[in-house]
Amino acid sequence: MTLQQISSFAAGEWIAPGSGARTIASAITGEPIATAGNDALDVQAMLDFARNTGGPALRRMTFHERAKMLKALAQALGTRKQALYDLSFNTGATQSDHLIDIDGGIGTMFVFASKGRREMPDGHVYLDGDVEQLSRNGTFLGQHVCTPLQGVAVHINAFNFPVWGMLEKLAPTLLAGVPAIVKPATNSCYVTELAVKIMLDSGLLPVGALQLVSGGLGDMLDRLSCQDVVSFTGSADTALKLRQNPVILQNSVRFVAEQDSLNASILGPGAEPDTPEFDLFVKEVAREMTTKAGQKCTAIRRIIAPQARVEAVIEALSVRLAKTVIGDPRLETTRMGALVSNGQKADVLAKAEIIGQEAERVFGSPDTFHVQGADGSKGAFVPPMLFHCADPDGAQRVHDTEAFGPVSTIMGYRDLDHAIAIANRGQGSLVTSLITHDPGTARQVVLGAGAYHGRIYINNRDSMKESTGHGSPLPHMVHGGPGRAGGGEEMGGVRGVKHYMQRTAVQGSPEMLATIGEKWVPGAAEIQGPAHPFTRKFGELAIGETLHTAPRTVTMDDIEHFAHFTGDTFYAHMDEDAAKRNPFFPGRVAHGYLLLSFAAGLFVEPNEGPVLANTGLDGLRFMKPVSAGDSIKVRLTVKKKTRRTDEYGEVRWHVTLTNQDDELVAEYELLTMNAY
């Protein structure tokens, strides 16, 4: 049988396996299928290629251009999903597992592409938070900005998700404007290699933006600087070893770790057998034990149930697990495939023995189980194994030993505080779930366990039809956890992008901050446009372009008419004596929304033009009441522009209303869509 040669992509060239190459076996048959690794890779050349070629090219792109690139890359991968599926079967993954890894990874890229376009500017600087006024008259301000690191991100990924594990790191990295060197786990690197080839062959990536190491990194980590990032997924032992690298410590290299953890699931006190919550709990646990053959960093390792219902859970879970068809993952009837390798199988069985020192195995025997369509003695197959720990308080191994396979331990709790204490015994996890229909129970668990868990997943009869599952990290939400889970965070939308950027506090005048952030700041120069700004197309408008309107006097007839026309007859507008008793008002005052309506009447250009729609209003504040006889005038300024399509873009206008004494009455931001 000809072995597949899994290459690395280094400094712009594909390099075949060489000295130090390692043989990779099929998880199904145990037969060799590929070889990967080359000790002769020039890691310094790879770092230089990323820093000097890939980084500058990415940084020249705006956030929106990089977001569009992510979307196109996801589409390119989507056209080749079947080829990725076909390869991935040899990792032991079933077709359902592929949907989590391959489709899930592609979906993650789409989400980051969308968030990049919707939540980040069409520019090069990300503004983090609002402007801080540092002086009395507003001539000296502060603003936190985020800019891309000028190094390289080294991604060290685990074997269980060769596609998702890469893409969930790569998407925020590229969106930030940082090049990446991806090092997948060798056991499944052949799937990652194909995904990388698809992306490189698409021609969408700038040269140097993405490289691949199939095999070992050599001394790459010894060559990193303060501008580089290491993002690691894997065991706590390996993370500790890498984290202690003297160069990483000396240069304060950012080290993001997502490690194994003893995730828990808690059955709420009120979830009796035959309730939707009880059935849901059993279903969730069984799914997390068997999906990817339990090879998930988020899988449920500890099952925490009321003591009185432990036996019922064991019985129901055993019935469900007994229906799991184990076998060749290429068969449609298979529900659980193999572990990734026989080495991993040996490790899982060894860890199960350790857990067995404190818990009784109540379901599943590695010595007697059926494998469909494959030789169980040659492939890396194990059955689901359920243990029962009768004394979770006195036990230790069940709280610190993870069998990274279809192995879980059930234990009973006396009351909810006891359940929380058991969950926290894991000393930091990626996720703990709670199945309950009681909001009070949910609140108590979040307050008691939140500090120990990166994510708390709560589900019940109301959300079960649309929930994504205990074990599904979503790109919108942070993925990571404290303590044993690594102390890091990934994804979480724009939060994940910031891990590859430097937050800098910039101080200066309004004009300086406006120029740096490409966003007008009050106090910065106002530009007089050649015509009314609503008559000018998106591309013609300049940041800072300002319209000052004539004043309009507010009359008592205006207030009366608005009150009766709208039905807003609140006493502050209609009852002089009652209004005077209110410490905020001098007497009857104009409606706030009347003032907004008058403001629109002052600045709107009525004729057809490039303004297509008013899409929103943000940050409205009323500062000073307006009484009959007062006048208001408006300042309308182009604050920010964001392209949305080739036909139109979003304009954010800064609007202020002032009275006859130039006192600020109201302030808000108006959003319009303007044609190009």
C-alpha cells in the first residue's frame, strides 16, 4: 500500500516528509496510511516569511476586506467538503462527526466574516470603548485603540478536530491582520493538509498569510518575540511544558491555552423522571459521551445528579448507550466510530482504570463489545463506559483524571450547594451544563460555579428544540476556561480577534483622535461641505462634514398638538403645577420626541437623493428640558462611514440639539444608508 505523503507548506513551498517523519495509521484498521514530518524545515525562514511578507500584506487590508476574504475562503472550503469527509473517516469520525468538525469549522469562518463586517470598522484601527474626556474643556482626550500585532500566530492544534480546530483559531487571527503558522496534531494532519491546500489554491490569501507544519515545530518556539502569539489546544501537561519555554516567558509571548478539562453536567433538583428535563439530561449526556467517540474537550466527564435519582439516571443512560452502534464510521448505521489511534485507545483504557479505583463501572466493558464492519482488535475502538462514584467528596481521581474518550462518571449530590461544590472540584473547566426548569436554580449555579467555568450551558423544555448542545462551542461566545482548562479564551466574536491585537491608550486632541480612528470626535475640525450633506453620495461625504441649522422656536401650541396627536399626555407636558413639583422640570416642557421630530425637520433635505433609509438612532440622551418660548438648533456631523455593499454604505451622523443659550439639549447618533 502506498503511503500518503503529508507535506508542510513552509516559506511559500510545499515540502514533503523527510528526516524524522512519522507513520500515521488508520483509526479503523490500524494499518499505516500516511507519513508526515520533516526535521529539516527552516523554521526561521517560516517566521520571517510570515512577519515580513504575510503580515504587511494583511495589515494593508481593512477589517472589512479581511472579513470578505474569510467569507470567500469558507465558500471555497464548502465546495470541497466531500473530499474532506472522505479523508476524515480514517480518523475514526462518523458522518455526524464531520458535520461538527468540517461544517462547524466552515460555519465558524462565516460567523467571523459576518462579525467583521457588522461589528468592526472598514478601516485599519479598531476603537475599543468610548472617548475619555481628560480635560475640562475637551481639548485633551483619550481613546483605546487596537492594532494588529506585527508578528506571527503559531497555532498548535489537537487531533480531535483537524478542521474546526484550525479554522476557529485562523478566522480571528486573519481578521485581526496577523499571519498564521498552523501545526495540527500528526495523527490527523492529513485532513488539515487538504483544508490548507484548498485555501491556498483559492488564491484568496495574501502570500505568507498561512503556513502549515505537518509534524514537529522544531525550535520554532525558541525564536518568538513579543509580537508573536502561541495558541494551543491539547493536554494540560503539554500546555505546561510549552508555557514554561524560557523565550516565551522572557519575551512575554502571548500564550492562549485551551486544555482538557473535567466538564460536568448537573441535573437540577426538580427534574424528576418522566419530565422533559430528565429525558433531556440523559440525551445530552449520552450524546456527549459518544460524539467523536468522546474525544471532545467539551465532553461531559462528570455527571452530577440528585442522590435520589442516581439509579434512575444510570438505568436510563444505560438503555440509551446500549443502542449505540459502534463500528466502521463509513457505514451509515454506525453511531460511534473509533478513537484516533491505538495509542489513544491505550491511554483511554489506562485512565479508565485509574477512575475505576474510586468508582464502579456500571455500563460498558472494553473486553466484550461488538464492532460493526471492522476488527475491534485492530482498530482503535472502545465502548462507552459509565462509572458510578458513590463518594464524590472523598474521591480525587474522578475530579482530576480525564479519559479522553467515551468515559464518564456519575455521582450524587445532597443539595444544590453540594452539586456546585462537586462541579468546582474540577478546578476549572471549559463548560458545565445545567438542566433545569427553575430560574432560581440557574441563578444559584451561575453565581456559585461561574468563577470555575468558561461557559455555563442551561437547557430545559423551553429551549431544547433550538439549543446547540452542551459540547458545542459557538464562535459568538468565548471558548476557554480558568485553571485546569488553560486560563485562556478563544472565539467570542470580536473578543477573539483582540487576542491578536495590541490595545493601546492614545491621548491627544480631538483632531488627533479623529484622524487616527477615522471617526469624528466632538471638538475636532468641522468641514463645510459644498452642498447639503443629504444631497451627497456616500463616497463624496467627508468625515467631519457638518451642517448647522437655523433655530426653531418651540411654542405651547406645539406641545399641546403633539400631546393630543400622539396620545402622550404625560403630566410633565400637560400639567403646570405637577411639572413644577418634579425636580427635573421648571414647569410644562416639550416632549423629547417632539424635539427629535423638530430636529429632523431642521436638517432633512426633502428631495429625492442618495439617502436611502434611516436605519436607527443610538445613544440618545436628553440633557436639558425645553419650555415653550425656547428655541432649538441642530448640528449634524458625519461621524463615521462604513461600506456595506457596492451600492450603498452606512453613515453615522453625530447630532446635537442646543437651545438659544447654546446649552446642550439632546445628543444622539443617527444612522442612514447612503447610495454610492
